[in-house]
Amino acid sequence: MHDTKDASTKPGEQGHEKVEEEAVRILTDPGSWAKHGSGTDEEGPRSETNGDSDNWKLQPGNRVAVIGGGPAGSLFSQFLLKTMAHLDIDIDVEIYEPRDFNFCGPAGCNHCGGVVSESLIQILGTEGVVLPEEVVQRGIDSYVMHMDVGSVRIETPLQEKRIAAVYRGNGPRQSEPASIAGFDHHLISLARSAGAKVRQQMVTEVDLDEGRPRITCADGHRQTYDLLVVASGVNSALLGLIEKSGLEFKAPTAVKSFVAEFKLGAATIERSFGTSMHVFLLDIPRLQFAALIPKGEYLTLVMLGDDVDQELVESFLNAPEVRSCFPGNRPPDNACQCFPRLNLSHVRRPFADRVVFIGDSGVARLYKDGIGSAYRTAKAAANCVALHGISARDFHYHYWPACKKIAIDNLLGRCVFGFCHLLQKLRFARRSVMRMTVIEQRTEGAIPHMSSVLWDVFTGSAPYREVLFRTLHPFFLGRLIWNLLAANAWKSGRRNRELSTP
Amino acid sequence: MSDLLGRNYQPGEDIVTEGEVGDCMYVIQQGSAEVIRTEDGVATVVDTMVAGDLFGEMAILEHTVRSSTVRAVDPVRALTIDRKTFLRRIQEDPSLALSILDVMCRRVRNLDTTIAHLKHQLAELSANPEGGSPDGSPGENAP
Amino acid sequence: MKSEELTETDRTDEADFVFKPVRPVQSEGQAPCQLNCPCSTNIRDWIAPIAQREHTGASLREAYEEAWTRIVDHNPFPAVMGRICPHPCESGCNRIGKDGNVSVSALERFLGDWALEQKLRLPRLDRESRDESVAVVGAGPAGLSYAYQMARRGYRVKVFDWHPEAGGMLRYGVPKYRLPRSVLDAEIARITELGVELCLGVRIGTDLSLEELKADHQLLFLGLGTQQGRLMNIPGENGASVWVGTDFLERYNEGHALSLGEHLVVIGGGNTAIDVARTGRRSGARVTVLYRRQLEEMPAIDSEIRHAREEGVDFEDLATPLEISRDASGALRGLTVQRLHPGKQDDDGRHVPQAIPGDTYYLDASAVVIAISQVTDWTGLEDAESMAGAETTRQPDSRLTLGGDVLRLGIASQAIAEGRKCAEQARGEPPNSLLADKTLPTVKVDHYAGADSVNLTEALPDERLLSPDLETSHTISENEFLAEVQRCLSCGSCLGCYQCWMYCNAGSFTPLEQGGPGQYFSFDSDLCEGCGKCIELCPCGYLSPK
Ligand SMILES: Cc1cc2nc3c(=O)[nH]c(=O)nc-3n(C[C@H](O)[C@H](O)[C@H](O)COP(=O)(O)OP(=O)(O)OC[C@H]3O[C@@H](n4cnc5c(N)ncnc54)[C@H](O)[C@@H]3O)c2cc1C
Ligand SMILES: Cc1cc2nc3c(=O)[nH]c(=O)nc-3n(C[C@H](O)[C@H](O)[C@H](O)COP(=O)(O)OP(=O)(O)OC[C@H]3O[C@@H](n4cnc5c(N)ncnc54)[C@H](O)[C@@H]3O)c2cc1C
Ligand code: SF4
Ligand code: SF4
Ligand code: SF4
């Protein structure tokens, strides 16, 4: 099914059924986590060291290596250093990040849609992380949902932009970098100001040196640390290497997705897209979800699905619903393109003694708000390290719960996306969703049942659990059924008109 | 600025208004704003906020009315933080409350200084009834 | 915000959107240093085994040996050339714009010295020996290079030179403070160890005729160099206390004391002139160099001019002597000097100086050295002389080739290259020297970390003048060497940075079992998804767009 041969990036598909089965099992038997997360018995042998618990706490002068200066690595470093400073413990944090985020194009970029979710923006605000003007390419305040049965705009009730469209690197290939500062560059600079040392070196080997993690770089540099934090994401071969290194670790499964940038010019973007993100629910096989995100001069396309490839990209971009979004009814040649991998599962045990996996390399939120989950795991790991300790046991009790929460929510997320998938397949369902949303958006003061569900699905602002429970609410179901009937009762009369709308 | 995060406020515009019920707090992204408190009909500027500063946090912790008005001095861009989002996160990560504590500590410290200042003025006033501000408020802060 | 806006009418276009993959090819590009080296030394490729020894797992010694073996494939004199070559390779180095060129000469010198210390022997190419015998006239760099290349290919080689010792201008021209004779001797000895026979003190054309040589040998090479210094044709130049540069240096280098008196005036602006001037200072004379053009146009190596200034040599540019005056006894008294105007630029951009009428002055002098140019002494070799002018070196007699200064005045590196090329030509081999069809790669200098260039340490000017043969600059330390080696960007050749392999999502790159400098990963274009990321990541330009 997949053409990837590299073990590290092999998108080992997990059948949806199997996942849902697992969801049910976990929901009904929370105790089962202990077994397949990280067995308490596995943690048992630690007791011999428990008497000397200082061994498992960072001491002044200890060294921490962070592999990867993406959002997870940079935020972790910043949080850890700040908390340790509060505790008056002086430690060394070194971030290994070979990438220079000042490069244009994929060489300087951690490839993603660059949508910083509403909830993350707010939390970063409380953490004191302000995104400067050069970082935010556009504030987003609404979504336009496109389906074959029509389009509808969903707006926030607040007159406020709380979603940021950013570049992870320094903008697309050949862009003029002067006015752009990348999101990742900003975060790693904050980590640097907090005292982290950034080493522009690539890690090519991880092993243990008398119980302490040791890393080796492409240039031969080798160093042993007291704590190793792996934040390398799933878009490098590193996790595959770690799998083979003898550390008990199994890389998360990932699928191929697609990102491209189109140069349209600021005025065209302003005119045609404004401050809205455009999302598409189209009946194209293997396509899960696609979005167009307006930025400064460019428009970013993100396609998520089942092994997105060249063929799928073309069939999407040639779909009439998509073409009509572009001036001239056709997307221009794209400036930049890549097929990044999207984390689809979590690591069973994203930690060991003195080792912890954060961000995408541990667990990521399904399809949406990956940066948000990078933040959450980074924060949880930093708190665990600073306040509890660095043994597998500490991570099990104080870090793993945060991961588990995301992992469980992802299982529910699969149900939500299963529902979206159904929607893409069933025309009559699409009609009713469209009708319900259009009416809600048109009617002043209407309670936005459908709109808020869609908003949360698209923006990734609320946990999937909440979204799912809201859709199960009797009132919501009632409205939906009513709209199902209404939309499809009139369909004979309206079908032609709707189909003719571009 | 219109395409950036948050909401824009013109100079002189109220971001929050004393006495209103609120369910969010704010982080200033750009510009500065004054915190104004009205007592017996007299409005007093008690603090100034700049980019990165948080305010309105009381509304998140207890369901009460806004204790003061925050008014934009120059064009301000501010982001709201929902009570719901914040409380959801703080459950998972209590250390987030530290940032709120930081803000409160700063406020209390400012308050202490102001009280000390006022006490000093009051003492001077009673020793030397001719000098000082007649209403007893810190002169430079009077609107 | 600036950008070309797309208007709606611009592209109302019914054509389908077509995905355009951007895929890499692995292709070795030309390193500019090598392109600039007259000897086409594969600089990048000999630096690589040392710089990348972490990848190959080679020990330091193995890496050094590999590097040295690669150098001597082109040039058997690394310790010599590391000292005296003006290293034009460095002026082409891609690192210049970042934080200064790689100090190729310092590296070459270190490695050359190391090999001498280790007593490494020059490697042979062919094990079995051949019957043909080869005669080489001239034991300068051109002749010795040719002899070496033929000997390692199994030929019996005899080198004739009328000087008592081999080395040509390297021995009789270049002063000892720039090239210690122990270094020169050792690198020549390595060539004779290969079986090259030196017949010294024999002048071809007078002692032995070319015909006789032809009768005894199947192949001949003439590397006569230019031994005769030219005079200026001005009054007073014939007589005591006036020398031509090459004679002056030869005598000095042979240990003859020369009485220069108070003030030596040197005429010329090339390396010979500067060598004479610095040598003059070492004999205790005050020295002034007269040069026809402006100082900036002096052909001598910049560091040589700097060293001369440090040692107290005075320069007067835009000046040329009209007459050398002598007193009644014939003793030299001084010169009448004509001041010149820079003049117009010729086709090559060089100024053609012109006399400023009436603007002359008198300069006291006790000795004069004319170091303006040299020519070949063709006595008895007139038959071959016509070939020197011919562009191809093998026309009239296919058994005879020429190379080095005899063809045109140049630098030693060029002489060595010509010796090698003639040897390759004699064997009908394709020239190993040039990668003519390779393109210059796009090297992403920003991808490399910054690192300062090594500085040669030098003896203080006073020390140098006190001990005339003291070497001016020192060989760098091993630590400096290893740091400098890391500065090479490996332009156009895979250096095993792992970027493509680490970041290619498609897994198109696979580590090669036999990977090493030049290529570490194989590439499977069937897997490639066409994102083009690796091309942008590859620092050295080895991956380029298809
Ligand atoms: C198509 C697509 C669209 C997405 N869109 C969004 C979106 O709109 N919003 C959102 O919130 N999330 C989005 N995501 C998810 C988001 O990109 C990730 O969840 C997020 O980047 C994870 O951050 P991280 O720090 O864990 O890893 P990364 O961002 O992947 O960073 C990993 C870092 O580690 C470094 N590294 C890798 N290997 C090594 C090594 N060997 N040595 C040293 N350093 C190394 C890399 O250079 C990199 O900088 C999207 C993902 C995909 C695939
Ligand atoms: C003073 C001086 C300084 C220089 N400094 C530098 C420098 O710093 N760097 C640099 O790269 N280059 C320098 N050069 C140039 C360099 O030395 C020459 O380019 C190089 O030596 C030329 O080599 P060659 O083998 O062609 O000739 P030569 O070195 O001149 O060798 C020719 C040899 O042929 C012999 N010979 C000639 N005719 C006969 C005959 N009929 N029979 C037998 N033997 C004969 C001569 O005795 C001589 O030994 C310098 C030159 C001079 C004069
Ligand atoms: S960096 Fe190295 S390969 Fe490139 S030009 Fe300089 S010496 Fe040559
Ligand atoms: S990074 Fe991989 S997929 Fe992308 S162009 Fe290079 S080889 Fe192809
Ligand atoms: S990216 Fe690095 S490893 Fe890959 S081809 Fe280029 S130099 Fe070689």
C-alpha cells in the first residue's frame, strides 16, 4: 500500500477498526493502560535506586541534551530552564538542531500548515510567549467550509483573531525573507535567551554509556548526558535509528501528507481569502481533509489523508470546488512542496531512565494542533524533570498521564474523523450539515450547534472528547435529523441550483 | 495590523469596563493601556500595562465583576483568554497558575509601594497641614 | 508589500494543474580550487580523507597517508610547494566570501613535512618495468616531475643537468630562507629512490649532443628552464657590481659572498627581484627596489612583498634607470632614474608606463641587480629551439617533448603540471589532470559553521636578518592542521553530512557499505517523491536538480 521502504518513516497503517476496538477497550477498562503503556512491574526494579532518590533528580551542573529544536524541543528547554532557575538549580541544556530556520524553503522548515490553534495561542499568551508581528503571517478569524453541495463561512462569535498562520521556516523557496520570521526560529530564540545552548549539529546515534544516554553527531562529536530529551519529530530518520539502537523504543506510525505554497501576492490573498481558512470536505478517495491557509504573500495548501501522493494532489487541485477558490480558476504553479509525515499513533512507552520523548516523537494530536500537543508534552516533561525526577518511574507517573490524555483523545478523534469521512461519502448527510450550518450562520442569535462542532474540528481548539460528546447531545442529534429531512425533502427542487454554484 | 492576532482597540477605547461581568482575561500583544479605578466618582489611574502583560485574571478565578476599567492609551492589540480554555489547561498543568501568581505578586508589590507612599504623605499632611495634595491621593496619578 | 499581483484575467486557464516534481541527481562538481591550481591538484579530494576520517573510521595516520598519496599523484613536491607556491588555488576558494579561504598551502606544507618525517616513499603505478629508456634534460621541477611520472610507470629514466645539483631554480633561484635545502633535497631523493638516475654536471648541446641522447633513449624531455638573466641595455650595466638576478641568487645560494657595499638597487618587480632584495638585506646592505609600474601591479607574491617591507626594503615604483654611473676606477657610484607616468591600460588591463620628460633623479648605489626577465640558453640545442615557440609540444619530433619555463615563464606548479602532462601524453593516457566537463557546483556556504582561518607564525624580521637562512614562516601545528582541514567545504563532492538521508521522507537514500569521501549514500529515484528538499539541504552541491 505504501511505497516507503525506510523503516523509520514507514507509515505502518493501523486499520481504523482496530483502533476503535482499542478505544472501547481503553475507555471501558482504564486499568489496561498500565499494561500496555508502561507496566508498573517494569518500573519495579527502580526500587533499588529509590533509596537514593537524588540520583534521579537533576543536580546543579547536570547536562541535558535535547535532540531537535522544533516547537517541542525549544519549549521544553525554555520551560525547564525557567523552572530550574526558580528552584535555583543551575543546569546545562543543549539543543541539537542542525536546521537553520533562517533558510527559505524546505531546508529551513519543519513542514506543516502553520496554523497555531486558538487554544495554543491563548495558553502561550499566559506563558508569556507573545508572537511578534513578523512571525504571524495572518490572524485567522473564520473558516470557509467547501463541499460539493456548496460553501459556508463559519465565524467566531468574538470579533477577534485568535488563530495564527505562521511559517515554520523562513517562508517558501525563493521568498523574500526580509519580513518573515519563522515560528520555530522564534521559539528556539526564546529557548536561547532562557539559557539553552543551541548546537547546529545532527545526531546520528543514541546509545547508553554506563546507564547514561550518549549521543553521537554526524561530525563525530560524542557526549554523554544526564538526561536525553528526544524531540526530533517524525520527519527525520532519527527515530528509526533509535529503534535499532537497543533502547526499548518503537517509533510511532506516520502517514504521508502534503504541503505546498502558492504565490498569489498579498492583495490577491487579502481579496480572495481574507482572514479565513478554507477547508474542503470532498469525496476524493484517500483524502481525509484539505485546507488552504492564507499567509502574507503565499497561500499554503495542506492535505491530510491516506498516503497523499502526486496523483491525489493533482486530483484535489483540479477539483472544481478547489479551482474556484483561486483567481483565474486555476492554482498557479506552486513555489514549494513537500510530503511531510504525520504522526498517527503514540509511542507505547515514550520514556526510559534518563530518556524522554516529547512532541511528535512521543505523541501528537491526531490531524490537528500538533504544535499544541508538542507544547503540552514539552510542558509536562519539563515539569516532571524539574519537580519529580528523571527515572522511568518518574516519567511514568508524572509525564505519561499527559501523553495518555492526548492518546485517548486521539482515539475519540478517530471517531470524529470517521464521522467526517462518512460525511464525505454521503451526499445527503453533506446537504444536511451544510443546511444546518448555513442557517446558524445566517440567523442572528442562533445557537451554533453545528458551527461550533465544525469550528472545533477544523481548528483543533477543543479536545475531541468534547466535540464527540457535543455531537451525541440529544438536542444536536435532533437538529441534525431535522435538517437531514429538510435538506433532502427539498432536494429535488434545489439540487440543480446547488450543483451549478461553483 | 488588521491581519494580526487579537483584537484592535483605538486610543481611549475601553478594553474592559469596571462593573461588567467578565469571563476571560487579556494579554496585551502591542501598545499600552491604563488601569483605571473609580472611587466615589473619582477616576484614578492605578497601573499601566504593556505588551506581554496579563490582566482581567480575577474573572477567571472567581466569577465577579471587573474591578477596574482598562483603557487603551495608544492603539492596542489584545488577545482574550477564555476562562474555559484556561481552566481546562490548569487542571492538567497547575504550574500555569504560576504565571497568574506572578501577575498578582507584581500587583501586590505595586500596591504595597503605593500604600507606603500614601501613608507617608498622610503622615506629612498631618504634621504639616498646609502642604501635600488635599484629597490624599498620590498627586502624579490623578487623572 | 511588493509582489507581482496576479490579476483574475491573467490566468483564466482551462489547463489542469500538474504537479512538478523536483528531484535530485548525484553528480560530482568541479572544485574551484582545483580549477585554479595550475597543477590541477585534487585539493578537495586529498583534504577529504582527513576531514572525513570520522566517517571512514580511518586512523589519523591512514588518513594522512591517503591524502599524501593523492597529492603526489599530481605533484611529487608537497613540502616544497607548500612553501613556495603562490597558491592561486586559494584565490578561487568558495570559502573566501564567508570567513577566508582554506589555507591550502599551509595544509600541503604540513602534510609534506609529515611525509618527510615519516620517510614515506613515492608509490609506483606500474609494477613491471619497461624497456624503453627516457632522457630528461634539466633537473628543475618540470624535468623532475616528468622523470618521476615516467619512473613510476616503469621506465628507465636518466636526468641530465649541468648544475652540480638537481632542483633547477628551486635550488639556484629560490633563497634558503623560503625553502630550506633539506626539504628540497629530501623530496628530490624520493624521486631518485624510484630509480631515476641523475647525471649532473653534463651540459646537453655542448658536453653531449641531442643526437647522441636520441640515439640512446627512446623518449626525450627538455625542461631547460630559463637560466640567462636579461640585461637592460643601458650605459654602465657591463662591469663590476652589476648582476642579473638569477646569477646573483645562484652565487649567493651556492655560498659565495658578494660584496654589495652600502646600497643595493634592485630593478624589477617579480619574485626574483624580491628574492634579491631580501637576500641583499641579509648581506647587510640597504636595499631599494625600482619598479616600472605601480606597486599594486607587482607580479611578485603579496606575502613576499610584505616580508620584504618588514625586513626594511624600500620600494620606488614608476621608476626605471637610464644609466649606471661609475667613477674613473670603474667603481659603481649610482644611477640616473627616470620617473614614469602609469600610462594607459593595454588589452590585458596592465598599464604601459611612459616616461615623464625631464623628470629624472640621481640615486647613490654601490651595487645593482637587474632582475627583469630570463631567457633560455639554447646553445647547441638550436634544433629544438623552434619547438619552444610551437603551441603543441610534440610537433617536429614525436619522441621529444618540452615543458616548464622553457615554454613560458611561469611558476613551479605549472612546470610540474607540464612535466606530468607530457608523461601522460607519452603513455597515451587521458590527462588525469582536468575535470573539464564538470560544472561548478552551487555551494551553500551558509550551511557551514563559521571558523577562522589558520595564520602562519613567522620569525621576527630582526631574527630573520640576523640568521640569513632562517625560514621566515613556520609549518602549522597538527591541531591547527586538523582545524583547518575541517574548514574545507568539499565543494561539489559528497562529504557525508547525513542531511539528505536524515531528512528525506521517502527514504530515497541508503548508506553505502563502501561509502566514503565523494559518495556516502546511494539514491533510488523510484522512491523519490519530488519534494526537492535534499537539493536544498545538500551543502556542497553534490545533489543538484535533475
Ligand atoms: C502536513 C502537516 C500539516 C500540519 N499542520 C499543522 C498545523 O497547521 N498546526 C499544528 O499545530 N500542527 C500541524 N502539524 C503538526 C506539527 O507539524 C507537528 O506536530 C509539530 O511540528 C511537532 O513538533 P515537534 O517539535 O515535535 O517536531 P518537529 O517540528 O518535527 O521538529 C523536530 C526537530 O528535530 C530536528 N531533528 C530531527 N532529526 C534530528 C537529528 N537527528 N538531530 C538533531 N535534530 C534533529 C528537526 O530538524 C526539527 O527541527 C502538521 C503536520 C503535518 C504533517
Ligand atoms: C628567483 C626565483 C624565484 C622564484 N620563486 C618562485 C616561487 O616562489 N614560487 C614559484 O612557484 N615559482 C618561483 N619561481 C619560478 C620557478 O622557479 C620556475 O618556474 C621553475 O623552477 C621552472 O622549472 P623548470 O624545470 O622549467 O626550469 P628550471 O627550474 O629553471 O630548471 C631548468 C634546469 O635545466 C638545466 N639546464 C638548462 N639547460 C641545460 C642544458 N643544456 N643541459 C643540461 N641542463 C640544462 C638547468 O641547469 C636547470 O637546473 C622563481 C624563479 C626564480 C628565478
Ligand atoms: S572549500 Fe575546499 S573544495 Fe572548496 S574551493 Fe576551498 S579548498 Fe577547494
Ligand atoms: S528529499 Fe527525498 S523525496 Fe525529496 S527530492 Fe530528495 S530524494 Fe526526493
Ligand atoms: S546532503 Fe550531505 S550526505 Fe547527502 S549528498 Fe549532500 S553532502 Fe552527501
